[in-house]
Amino acid sequence: MGAVENVMRSLSVIEEKDSEINAFITVADEKALLRRAREVDDGINRGIYDSPLAGMVIAVKDNIMTAGLKTTCASEKLRDFIPPYSAAVVERLTEAGLIIIGKTNMDEFAFGSTTETSCFGSTKNPYDTTRTPGGSSGGSAAAVAAGMVELALGSDTGGSVRQPASYCGIYGLKPTYGAVSRFGLTSYASSMDQIGPFATSVDDCEALFSIIAGFDERDSNSIHYNPDSMPEKPVIGVPEKYASELICAIRRFKEAGIKVREFKFSFDIERFAAPAYYIIACAEGCSNLARFDGIRYGDRNADYCPELKARLEMGNLVLSEGFYDEYYIKASKIRRLIRNAYDEVLKGFDCILSPVVADTAPILGHYDDDRVKMYAADTFTVPANLTGLPALCIPVEKKDSLPKGAQLMGRAFSENLLFCLARQIEGMI
Ligand code: GLN
């Protein structure tokens, strides 16, 4: 199908479903989209694009700058902000012949797990609209799961691509730290933020990743991407405690002839990962958000949501004298111990299989009176951000008609192996 048809189809599904799902904050102007689609179709005919995704439509999370198209971070502070420039990933999508159909809903400034803190209202899970699609990139995941688009971008600081991918039954990758330029991504916690792809197939997810990955001098942590060599006979490790929860995926890997072995971490990651992550994320987040002071950016009269305020207070607290050593420094030390534990395990295994989240998508409002429970639910996703390692969510089962993913985490730059293994078990739900 050509780009024009893709745009028309996407707009009609958005029109039909988005009043209920609320995946989009902004849909681009139809005339401009069609103009762009005709240009892309022309380019495809002339053979100027290399990517198999040329002519496809994509949704982009609303914390990624799009020149001339509103970018709100789902915050009152930026409700009407139109950026003068585009993020590096947006430039790359455009060069590859993709069409940005609109900007997706999210938790305010990406601080959250449910998309409920958006000033534009919650996004609903297309599998069950009484439930959350997850967050913070919930709009992107829901747009793909509802068939409004086949591709989307999100950002993942502590699981915000993988967790909504799990709740919405699609693929979602948190790339190796530094693989994808963060230029033009609104920062949350700079030492962990990465932009990642969502897709309904492994091939599309991989093709989208290869478009957005690559060195960019405008991001000081960007690196030249050098794929890890592929092992001939990969061995997957599973933490023994979770093997029973991953039976379906393990069976499928074994049927495909891939070795899966159990192991035990030398460090209690489950106990320390989420607390260390939240201390570091709030600390970095509060210094990053200081720029929205109403002088250059942000509406000074607008307020943050209560969740964000609480986190900024916590960030200020852990960075203040007297608490700094006890919290921030300690969390940084724990971060190093977690990285060491993963490095040790990844000497013996090519990658690690684990849950993404313990459960399927919760009902909207589920965490209203227990925020700590919400933070604890990030236990399996945050290690990839604390360590910088890549991790992929693969849809593997359905429980009471709700999808659930499993996570494959590998060595730095081993995305090719993660995709290759995911392909072996594709189509489980
Ligand atoms: N749920 C995590 C948090 O609230 C992750 C958010 C993210 O990855 N952007 O910090």
C-alpha cells in the first residue's frame, strides 16, 4: 500500500477509535499529511529510500520534539508549545520516508506508569477500556494495539516502552544507552533516558530501531553503534525464581532448539533495583525540570500534577545536604553493584529472560492510594536503565484475554541477538 492510503487508513481508525482510547494529544493536519504522503510515494517510486518502512505511518510520543507540531509532554506547562526544531529521531524518520501522523499521550513529563497523570486525561487500554495501557508511553502503545498505526516511538527511563508494550501485547525495545540520540527528547533522568520503538512484529521493530540508532554529536552520550557479534548457539539464562512464570516462553524457546538454563543472581536485585532507580530518577528529574521555570520555557502560572510535585520534592530532598550521601550516593553505589551482577551473569549467558511486569494491565485508578505499589511494579524493567543494557518486550501470553509480555535483556549492543531470538518465538498471542 502507498503512503497516501496508509495515511487515509490511519486517520480513519483514529477518527473511529480515539475518542474512546485517547491515545493522541495532537493529530497532524490532514492536508499537510497528504502532501507529505504524496511526496513520499514519489520518493518510493524513484527508489530514494532504503528502509522497508518507507511510506508507513508512525506515532511519536509527545516528549519528542517535532518542528511546527505541538509537543506538550502532557503538561499544562507546555500545553501550547510548538518546538522550533525536530528531535534527531524525527529527522531520521523523515529521511527514511516515514510519516508522522501525530503525537501521543503520556504521563506528565514521562514520570509515571499508567498515563493517568496526563493533563489531557488518561489513555485507555484497547483490550479493555477500563484498564490502563501502561505508561509513561501509554498513548504510543495503545495507538499501535488499537490499529491506528503500526509503528510508534516512546521513551524508556525505567520501563516506559517495555511495560506499556507488555500491557498492550506488542513489541517494545529499550535500546542500549547511547545507541539512539536523545537530542530533542525532553529529559527526565538523563543517565537512563532512551528513545525506543514499538511495533506489532519483530521485523518492523528491528527496522524501526535501525532507522533511529546511530551516532549524533548533539547528544553528548551518543555512541557509534557497533553490533555485538552473534553467538552461534545462544544460551538464555532465567532467574530460577521466575522460571515458573515464564513456562510458555521457555517451552517455545526450547522447541526452537535454544538452550535455556536457570541461574541465581549474586545480588538481591529485586530488593534494591526499584528503590535505587526512584532515588536517581527523581534526583535527575528535578534538576532537569528546573528549566520549566516560566522564564524561557513553560507557563509559570501552570502547575505540575501532584505525583510530579511529590517526585520533585523527593528529588530535592535526596540531593540536599545531609541526605545526599545517605540516598543519592548510596543509590549510585547500588547501581554499580547491579551492573556488576548483570555483567557476571552475562559472561555465562547470552541474554536473560524475565517478566516485564508481574501482572497484566491494572484497572484505571488501581494505584490511587498506593503509589509505592506502583513504583515496586517497575522491579523488572529498571535494571536495564540502571545498567544501560538493551531489553526487549516480547508478547508471549494472554491471561483472561489481557496480553502479557516477557523481557529479553542482553549485553550492550546485542539488539540483533534479542531480535533474532524474539523471531524464534514470534506469534505466541
Ligand atoms: N514508571 C517509571 C517512572 O515512573 C518509568 C518512567 C519512564 O520510563 N519514563 O519513573
